Amino acid sequence: MQILFKIPGPLREFTENRSDVRVEVEAGADLHKALQTVFAACPGLRDRVLTEAGQIREHVNIFVANEDVRHTGGLATAVPDGVEISIVPAISGG
Amino acid sequence: MIGQTLDHYKILAQIGEGGMGVVYRARDEVLNRDVALKLLAPGALDKVGRSHLLREAQTVSSLSHPNICTIHQVGQTSSDFYVVMELIEGRSLSDLITATGLSMETVTRYGTQIADALAHAHDRGIVHRDLKGSNVMVTAEGRVKVLDFGLATRLEHEEISELTLSYSSLESKLVGTLPYMAPEVLRGQKGDHLRDLWALGVLLYEATAGRLPFRGNTGFEVTSAILREPPTPLPATVPHGLVAVIQRCLIKEPTERYQRASEVRAALEALQGAVLQIRHPSEETRGQQTLVLRGMEHLTVKNGDVLLLVGTNKGAFLLRSSRERARWDVAGPYFHGQGVYAMAYDGRNRRHRLWVSTNSLMWGTFLRSSDDFGRIWTTPLEASIRFPIESGASLKNIWQICLGREEEPETLYCGVEPAALFESRDGGESWSLVRGLYDHPHRPRWMPGNGGLCLHTVLPDPGNKERMYVAVSAAGVYRTEDGGNTWQARNNGIRVVFMPEKYPEFGQCVHKIVLHKARPERLFLQNHWGLYRSDNRGDSWQDIARGVPSDFGFAMLMHPHDADCVYILPVESDEFRCTPEGRLRVYRTRNAGGSWESLECGLPQKGAYETVLRDGISTDSLDPAGIYFGTRSGKLFGSRDEGKDWKKILEGLPQIVCVKAVVIEMDEAPAAKPYGKAKPTTKRKTSLRKSVRRGKRR
């Protein structure tokens, strides 16, 4: 099945400047699997989105469709065919 | 060959194979490092060819450039001829180029580095002669390394004739080489450095379009296309500027090509800012352009210049002055919007490398470097400093980048948050956690200070390679006597005001420690309340806060030449972390803490509620020494007479968190020459308004 990742501006240097990255993942895959696939295609993304311990960075939000995955099971969130996954920087700052 | 030893190189594994021989990963058992060892195939060269190659390799081994693979040694035994080179971990450019080509930004970034490598070699009379994608490696950090300089087999006229006639049956080495050959070489001329510029043009074309400019099914067809036909047109989406650069490299008449690699480099450099604008006109990408393209003119640095590295919570700035230190050129902000808590300059081993830690609230912390004073920065795909997965920890910030001792020019240390020490033994390419400290039994009871639980100071003992000190807030001073395997708390006599037990073994909130290389047994310490000195390598500490308005403070600086002279910037209290009485005063002792004097001439003495953070003060190594400090309010002050008179160098910067001063020593032409139209900026406003992107920042 196909998943579309929406990439924020600061990370597009790792996606050949593309805002949309489409990846093919096997049916039934979860967010973790989908992320691994997009990280393999765009290696610079992984360490910007996840910590080395494998957690989503504190000030990065990931939405599967319109749901923040922090409320839907985190990396185990199911990703249906054709869904859009958005990587969004939090609005925090200083 | 695997397992065998050649001279003092133990062959570990085969990592490549080419027309001229096999490349192995090998262990240099004398210098204890891994290298690449190219063993020439027995039939690759005749006796004359060998002696020619030997002489040439010896010349090439004199090249020292960040984008050229270093040749360590050329050797021969009775049966073997081999070349020992720097081991480069990465992928070849030919592997990276996809069918649709690379982004313009990537092409210009890689192209600039290749051109810079060629310029360096050409200036020394060395021509590559076999530049192609498989001879260019790209490291994980994005740094380009050109391989096999001058080592290409010299193709004689007869071989070329054969090549053009029987392309399909030739050895792979020749097939790989033909599409990059310049017309004059195919006509049987030897060709000079301009043949490399042709090959660079082919490579830029290939990287841009994902295919070669001159193609054919046979060697004859390829040769014919190179000699007579224009290159296949590039896609319409390629910016005109880049097309023009490639076309000028690919002019068949050598005298009409670019004449110097530095011209190609300058042209690519100038393109870097323009590329995205041309390629992505949509509204959506314009937002990103604003972010990426904001830039500045870069510094041009000469031998003997003084450089100030200024890290702020929103980016880094670089300042340059002559030895007079009267006028400063400013470049920045680099790493726009990111916190830069640690900076360092590594001038060892003829490097001119800037190190920076960048901290993005969203995207994490990365170690970046530049070998050309800020024009191009590495953008690592993966973080080089990372906690082992089993630790469960993750890097929050890098607080300190510290060079190893002079006799260990490949050693670097980083102090990080959460408190840990990382070390590199290969000039910063790879890093490992110092487990002896990380696994210390005290660690679970260390408490974070206001800035988090950070290891902010690393002090190798200059006279003893086994001894080192670190300072952790809030855990105190720890010392190793065995090269980092075991660590002992060294806080005896340091008072802790915020704990029921006032003199615990550890738990002190140490803000900074310093030592002088002439008296490495003596340390000075600025504590969270308290000024101390130790005369016995930290075994015990005595209070030296006599005659200061407050013994609270963060910054502390050792004089570069006087082991009895220390500078501090007291602040009023932990509740009011500003200069006492609204007066900005530097305090100095010249008798190792026996007494302190105020240095305030030229500093504001009314309403100046300033704070200077722990790494916010630095000194150059000149005599008289220059002293520089930056404030949280974004003011940068300097004195060129050791603190007697101060001048404000800059104001209006973001919060300054670190300042490092260095004197640049170059024993030959600088790696970073003036590029194109880049001129030193003389005013800060100018530098901040410029919007030409010449380096990679983020």
C-alpha cells in the first residue's frame, strides 16, 4: 500500500526539496514501519524525527491523517492505505 | 591476502576492486588506525610504469586538503606495489547519482568541493587525469573526498586507439574512464589540468541529469560524440546558471574552457544561493527559501588573523581581525535559529577546521564542521554523537567541544547533556561514549542544574596523557588518572549551599574550571557560589574569593601566558543573575587568587545588568593577550591589552552563550581563498542584510 509523507520545510534538504514523499509499505504496517521505509529513502530524516533511543522527538508532532499519534498509540499507530502522514514541528520555541 | 601483513599493515578485508588492483581495509599496526591499502595487480604496470607511478605517488602524497583522500605511504616489496591511503567511509558519487540526477543544491555543494580539491592540486602541479564518479567519495557528513589523484594509469596513444575501436571488450577500468575523457586526450595529446575541468563538467552534468552527456553503444560512438557533438541538452528545469557552468567546462577547445578550477568553484559557489529560487517558484517553497537562503558574506581569513567564534542561542557568528584587533569583519548568523552552545577551532595537523554544535529544539543536536571558515558546513545525515541504544538516553545538547593534547592531533572530546563525555580518535569522524564516566556509580544521584544535567567542561592535563578533568553541573569535578577508564570525584572543600550537607563528596554545581599548561597541577574553579583554587590536581580546594563583589558567577578564563592570572565576571546572586550594582566589571587576579582587581575602563557602569555565561569569555594567544566576552543581552566586548581598556565590538546579537578566540596560523596558502565576489564585511548591518547564500547552514 502507498503512504504519503508530508515533509516540513526544514527537513526538505533530505528529500531532494520535496514536500511530498510517497512510499510503498506492506499492508497492515504501523507508523514505525512506515517511518523506517521513508527513513531508508531519505536517510537524513531519521535522526531529526526520532531520538537515538527511537522515540519521537519531544517537539516533533506526527499526524496520521488528522490525528496526533501521541493520542493514537504512538509508533504503533495503524496506517491505512493511502493515508497522509504529516511530520510537523511543534509551535514551541524560545 | 586477508589476514596477511604487508610491512606493518595487516590486511583485514577487501573493500573494492578496480582495473589497477584490489583495495583492502588494513590495520596500521604502528599508528593503530585503519587505512585503505591499494595493492596493484601484478600485471598492471611494467617496471618503468612502476617507477613512474612511485615518483608520482610520492608527489601526490604531499597534497593536504579536506576534499582529497590523503596518501599515507607508497611502498613496494619484491613482488608487490601498494599505496596506503586514508580510509574513507562513505559512498561513491556514482552510487549516489540516481536516474533522475541529484538536487541542484546537492550538485553545487559537491561540485564546489571537487573543484576546490582540483584547485589545490593544480596549484601544486598535480593533475588528476581520471576524475569520475567512482573516484569521488561522499562521507556520511556530506564531505566530498576525491580519490586516486594522479594515480591513473597513463593511457598511451595506442591504448586509446584500442579503446575507441573495441569499447565493449575492454577492461572495466577503461570503459569507466572513456566517457570522462577530454577531446584533446582522445586526440592523443597528453592534456594538462584542463582535462580535469572537462571531466568535472562531465561529472556535474551526470550528477544533474542522471546520465552522461556523451553516449554511444561502442567506444567509437562515444569517442565520436566527445570529439564532434554537443552534449545532449540538459532538462529544462536545470537553472541556466548551472547549465552555463557545465557548458563552459565542456567546451571542446581547451583554451576556451574555464582556465582554473578555482573559477569553476567560484561559479558554483555563486550559484548556491540562486539555485532554489530558480527551481522552485511556488508559494509553498518560498517559505523554505526564506529559511535557507538567509545568508551573509563570508570571511576571508589570512595567516595571523584573529578569529572570534561567537555562539548564540539563535545561531553562530564569525568575526575576523588582523593582529591589531582594531576592526572586525562579521559573518553570520550561521545555523539560523539554532542554539550554538559549543564552538572550537582545530588548527592541528595543518587543518583549518571550525567545529560547531547546533541545537534545534525540534530536530535535535548535531556536530558540524567547516574547513573553509564557514562557507560550507557539513550536514551529517546521521548524528555522530549518539548514546548507545541500550542506555536509553538521548542527546539533548553538546556543551563543549575540546581538542585533545597537541601530541594527539586526531583526538577531540565533547561534553554533552545528559552529562556524558564522548571522544573521537579520528579527527571527529567517529565518536564513542566514555563508559568509565557514564557508568560511574555516582551518576544516578547526579542532579541537573538550571541548564540541565550537563558536562560542560573538559580539561585534558597537558602534561599527562592519562589524566583529565571534567566538570558536571550539578555533580562537581571528576578526574581520571587512567585515560578515562575510572573517574574520581574531586570536590573536597567545595561548598554546596543548596544541600543539607555542605561539603558532600559530589553534587557541587561547578560552573567552570581552568588550568594553565605551565602549572597543570593547579586548578581554578568558579562555583555556584564560591571561588576556589586547588594546588594538588583537585584533591582539595581552598576559597580564594577575596575582594570580589560576589563569588557567584559563571565565566572564568585563564590568561594564555601567565599561570597566576585568571579572569572572572561575577554576578550578584543565584536569584539575580546579573552584574552587581548594574556595573559591568571583569575581575582579574594576577597572584593566583591572592587578590582581585576590577577591570572596567570602557565598560558600562550604570544600568548595565548583564550576565556572561560559562563559556562566554575567551582569549587569543597574542601578547599582549586579547580578552573577549559576550553577554546574554547580545553585546560582545573586547580588550587588546589584557583587560585594561575595553571596547564594544558588536551589540544586538541574540543571547551569547559561547565565545572562542583563536589566532590562525597557516604555513602556506589558506585553504579558503577569496571566492568570486565575496568580500569581507565591515559592518554588521551589511552582513545581516545580505541574502546571498554561499554556505550550507541550518
